Amino acid sequence: SDEVIRASAKTGIGIDELLAAIVERIPPPQGDPAKPLQAMIFDSHYDSYRGVIAYVRIIDGTITKRQKIRFLKTGASYEVLELGQFIPQRRPCDSLAAGQVGYLVCNIKDVDKVHIGDTISVPGADAAAPLPGYKPPQRMVYCGLFPSDGQNFSDLRDALERLAVNDPSFEFEPETSDALGFGFRCGFLGLLHMEIIQQRLENESDIDLVQTAPNVTYEIVDKRGETKTIHKPQDVPDPGDVEEFRQPIVRCNIIVPTEFIGAVMKLCQERRGIQKSQEYLGAQRAMLTYDIPLAEVVYDLHDKIKSCTRGYGTLDYEMVGYEAADLCRLDFLVNGKRVDALSIVCNRADADRRGRAVAKKLKSEIDRHMFEVAVQAAIGSRVIARETVPAMRKNVTAKCYGGDITRKRKLLQKQKEA
């Protein structure tokens, strides 16, 4: 603060030393040092030389150097090699008492042993109970990340493990694609979270990534009555085996100026939203509440709201649950072979439009060959859209210069018949 800066200039003492002296004189918050050790991990990061450094808050008990501790979630036990406080840099100390905040270094090389929200206690029967109230974050968007060079698979795995140390809302698991090779299926809180992770991977680890289309989690009830959770379109069974297809629904609260209410309501109706309420917060502002499928929200709904309200609209949403809907898996075939990386789950009413748009885009991106390349969009075995990349042909009129035009027409006609 300004007072600390003025005091440092007046006394000639450095800001760090002055803050350290202030911290030493502040009495620690109230806690019971006599109780068994109970500490919560609220953050962590990975150091290449010292392993995982965990940031903790001591709820009860006392932790000292060279003490044996146990992570209750994973059951792993370690010896505390160093602990300290932040003033504001890390400074080692001999012990941390109840109510204090600090860091722990235990030479933990396995990043899976430390979880944010976990409770630290002592080994054995004297261990304290886990701290209540922590809920794991709920992933909203899933996509596949594949290295453009297959030899970078192990580097990508190490980079994802380092990122997962201090980001509990991010998860990943290996997957294989016929088109892209070996990669990882990753879960994110939203599209912004996905973009941040991708940029960090490319900038910090120098890995060139190929990303599949983001999609949300669905539920499917099959003919046998079993409920399956679907994280990627490739896991959707054949249409004949699906009894009910459920999509996640979120409740969106949109605050907009009153002059843009009509534009926002039209936008939400186009996204298959159901209006729940409309409340005026004042003479110039209103809040609209809609239940909208999550798949329609995570792509570009926020950007569209900002565009139609000139930047004054705000969007907030929370998960409501799953509802049955008329959904289908839209596959894309190139020369009769399904490309699993391009498959998407969409509403059946939008399947024709989206299939034609993607097929037309693929036609413009695929290079021409000496044979025709058929690009098809299909739902199950029914093809709903097709584009054809024409074959490369010899220019038979290249040697015809001058003379009668009928010579070129005769050659073109002969090639057309062939």
C-alpha cells in the first residue's frame, strides 16, 4: 500500500524487509494447535528441480520441518523438506501454526499425488478428517488435442501433466484417432479456458497442436435402459440402439439495455431457448432468463450478444440438468471412409444446413487429385449432403493455338466423352 511505500522511503528500509517485519508482528489467526494436523491445499505449481510446491492453509494443528505428512485423497505420505511463508516472496521457516498460510516442499515428482482442495494430515490413526465442502469442478466443453508431429506425443503428455498441477478444472485422458493418430481428450470449463490451455501449451512447451471441434457432454439411454455419458461423438451408438438422447441445459441470465431486448430475444429463440422470466432492473436495464442447450451457448452466444447489444450485454449461466432432445450424430465421409475427427452431435433440424456447410468447406480445402474425391455428410447410413472434388484432367487444348475454333471444340468434346 501507499503507507508501506512511504514508511520504506522514510526509514530507508527495503519494502521486502519492512513487509517481513510487519508479518512477524501480526498475530496468527485463531486455531487449535493441540488438534491433529489439518491443512488445505489451495494452489500448487511444478518446479523442475524441487518437484511440486503446494500452497496450504493450516486449519488446525502445527506442521514442522522433517515431519511426516499424508495427503488424504491419494493416501501418499511424504517428509516435509522445506516449509515457509509468503512475505511476499517465499521465505523458509521452521513451523506453521493453525491459521497461517504457507508453502510445502516434499520432493514430490509425481504430479498426480497433489490435488487442489485436498486435505493434509498426519499418517496413522491420529489423522484428522478431510475438510468438507470441496466439490470438483464440472467440465463443460471437451475437445481433442493432437500433436501435429506424432513424435511429440510424450512431450504433450508431460506438458499437460504440468498444467494440471495448478489447474484442477482441467482434465485429460489419452485417445486415438484414425485420422490424427495419438492424442488426448481434454475437458475444460468453457471455450475461453480451452483457448488459454492451448496457448500455454504452444508458447511454454513449443508444441504445434491440432484441435478437434469442441463439444459438450451428452447422455444416452439405450434400448436396454442403460444410461451412458458421451464425451465425444465417436462414442455415440448407432441410431437403432438409442432410446433417448439427452442434452445439457443451462439457465442463462442476460442483462441488457432495454433498447436491445428484441434483438437478444430473437437471438435466444434462434438458439432454441425457452424464456423463463423477464425482469426490469431499472429504467434502462433488464434481465432476461432463458433455458438454452449448452451446445448452443459455448460456441459463440457470448460474442453474438456482445455484437447485438454494442458491447453492453452481459451473460452468465449455470447448469440445470439434462433434457431429452431430437439429436443425432453427423458424420463426414471422404471417398466413402468416415473421418472420426470431423463427427459432430447436432440437432436433427440443423443437420442438413450444417452438413452442407461443412461439405462445401471441405471441397474448397481438399486438393485435387487424378481421381474424383467425394465428400459426404451422413446421419447413420443416410447421406444428406454431397460435394465432389473434380479430378485433375489433362489440358488437351494447350497445343492448339491459332486456326479454327472447331479444333478446340472437337478436342474438348472428345475429352468429355472419355
